[in-house]
Amino acid sequence: MNAQIMQAYDSQWVKKNAEYAAYVSWQTGLELLASSTEDLADKQAGQHEMQKQLDAAKEALRLSVDRYDFDVNKEEKDRVQGLYDEYMTSLSSLRETTNHLNGDQGIAFLQSEYERLRDERQTEANEIYEASGQTVELPPFDATTSEWGPEWVEPPELATAAVVADDTTTTDDSAATTTDGSTTTTDDSAATTTDDSAATTTDDTTTDTSGSGGL
């Protein structure tokens, strides 16, 4: 029975960790969506200004009057073009991120994965509880309130067995100490009493015999 209980606890431990990882992924996705949506709005608002700067640089290059003027304007146009390209690449990346997170494989999928793993674990726990005759109630877990993930909980039957084993060891040690002490005391008392009694009896007999001879 203990082996089956330990197997149930191990299975729940694995499922709890998978559930917690899925919950963290879901929450991370929500945070990423919020930040990406905000950044995307800022980028879109600034896109018009970046386009104006690029258009102005192109116009200045077009109106160059000599070679020196052309070289200066072209260098400026290339600089602005580089900034504009980086800006548009960042804008495109933010759009892709927000579109993905809002799509079928984004936040909705991450949430459904967490809920699926949570339900599977709870179903298994209920099945084990019923199969054991409602005697094995596995520790509950809530990923939404857990800060560092699930904590390992020792099965109560095994924990109780360990305590009983410790108590038995303590009792054996106490019994051994008491027995040894009693034996030592008994031996010492018997030896002392016997020696004293024999010595006293011998002395008294000697005294009486000498007295009788004198008379």
C-alpha cells in the first residue's frame, strides 16, 4: 500500500510541476502581450515623423547643386534611411508578436494548456481518492497562488512510520540501559551482603568457641 501511495504522490508531483510551468508561460505571455501592445502603439504613432524625416533627406539630396553638396546630403540621407529601416523592423516585429499572442497559438492556447494540465491533475487526484476508499487524499495545489511552484509533501503513512521507528529505537535504548543498571546493582548488592554476612558469622563462631574452651 505504501508503494502505491508513494507512486500517487510522485505522479501528482510531476503533474503539479507541469501545471505550474504552463501557468507561468501563460502569465508571461500576458505580460508580453501588454508590453508589446503598448510599444506597438508608440511605434505606430512615431512612424509618420520618421517618414517625414526620410522624405526630407531624400528631397535635400535631390536638390543638391554640386558634388560637395550631394555628398553631404547623401550621407545624411543614408543615416536617416538606416534609422528608418531599424524603426520599421522594430515595428514589424512588434506587430508579429502581438498578432501571434492574439492568435490561436497565443494567449488562448497558453491558457487552455494550463487549464488542461490542471484538470488532468485534479481528475487523477479524485480518482485515487475514490479508488482508495476515500482514505488517500492527495495534497491540493493552486498554481495561481504559488510563488515558487509546488512543494514536496511526504505521504502521511510514511511520515508516521518514520516517527514510530524513531520511538521504537528510543524505547529499545532505554530498556537496555535500565536492564544493565539493574543487573549491576543486583550483583553489587548480592556480593556485598554475602561477603559481610560470611565475615560476621565466622567471627562470631570463633569468639564463642574460644569462650567455651576456657570454661
